[in-house]
Amino acid sequence: MDLFYCTNAINYTVACGVLARAPRRAVLVYERRRFGVRQLPGVWQLPISANAGRLMQWLAWLRPFGTVHVPHPKVAKRFVPVLAGARRVAYLDDGLDTLREKPGNFDLAQLPTGRSYYTFDDYAELPAWLRGFNVERVCRLHDVLQTARAPRADLSRWPHVFIESPGLDVPALCRAMQLDPAQVLVIRHPVPHKQGPVPEGCSTIAGNTIDSEGSLLAGSGQQIWCGETMVFFLLLHAGAADRHRLWLHMDDARWAGLHGLPAMTAEALPGVRGRVAHIGAA
């Protein structure tokens, strides 16, 4: 029996891809507040809890797991008793680290080698640090959209929608582009300490209360502003640039260290740190 530990919609979708390609009996523990689950034959799906943790340890004591699938080594450290007898450890794509030249959750000086790393078919180029892994592509980015728990919202009345994310300076961009606050919606980051200032007069909505990607894909003709976030890649690979204009604002270090970006010309704007680029139809 295998174990999967899923903390977000990205690694849950990848776990589903692994199980679809090679069905097996497994326990899958997941963060239920962040995404919805699907039916997986032969898989026991449990929300993360203290009881689930005790159950994993008990099952590992009865019979060690075959392969324990985790997002990254930092998560693996929480499961030392469970990992102790496991035959293998494999990694599930956790989001932007797969595209970063310097991942945040892997120590480049102590990279495990020869282990499986499961990711998406959509990525044609991956950073050098993944060369020591057995990289397997098991699903599409579009599949992530099926895990949304929150309802869609009608966002069509705002010409400009900002997805609050690292690198995105909402006030500076509004000033530089001379945007009317009445035409701006900011989808707030779900983590409070990652939220920044919003210009007076702009509308806001909590990002964890709506299906942001599904809501935006249902519309057309808007300007969608992103920082360093998986939302940009999810929208891009779902075809949002055919109906919207997608903007990306990041500092120079993020531009230099992120793979998988489409062909765009990043330019400086007066009074805005970093560079801005866009792609799309609007």
C-alpha cells in the first residue's frame, strides 16, 4: 500500500495522475479546506487531522508503506515514523518550485537523487536542479481546475482584476496605468500576512471564497494582473489569453529565475519596481 500526502490542489491533482496511470491500493491524506476531492477507486481519502496522523503511524507499524508520496522534504520531516520503514519516497509537484531555478522547499546542497518527481505534461523545460530526479509527467495543468471547492463569481463588471501575489504591486501599477479604482477588483491572497495595500476605491474579494480561475475563464475582455503565482500558469494553459490580456509583474530576480514563461517582452514602468509584460487578446 502506498501513501500520498496532499497539501494543495496542485499536488493533489498530480497524485490523481499518478494513481490514474498505475491504479493501486493507497491512503491519501489531504487538506480539505483548500480543494475538493474526486472519487479514486481503491484509495482511502482522509482529511488531515491528528487522528489521520495516528492512523498513518499505526498502518506503517503494521506493514510499512511501499512508496510515500510527499510534496517536498520539509513535509517529509513531519513523518519520520511513517517514512522509517517505507521502501521509497517520491515527490509530487507542489507548484512554482518546479519552475524555479532556486526552489524554496528543496535544499540544493542536499538534493536527493534517483527519486521519482511527478509533474505536469505542460512543462517543456524544467530547471537544472531536477536533473537528478526521475521526472514523470502524469497529468495536465488544466486538470487542477476540477478540484475547485468554492463557487464561481461573476467578475465581469471589473475591467481590471488583480490576483494578489508575490511581486505584484497593486498601488504602483494603478498609479502608473492611471486606472480608475472603480474599475479595479483585487482578489486577496488567502494568507493574511501575504496581503498588501489596496488603493482606496478598489473592490476586493477574498480569494478563498471563490473559484478564481473558473470565474475568470467564464468571462472575456478583461485585464488580469498577476505576480509570481500558479494562477498565471493555470489561466495561461487553460486558454485565458485567447479571451483576456494577462499581465505579469515581478522583480528582476523572479523574471530571471522562473522557467515556463511564454514569449513576452518585460518592460519597466515609471514608478514601478521590477518589470511588467503581457500576453493575450484584450
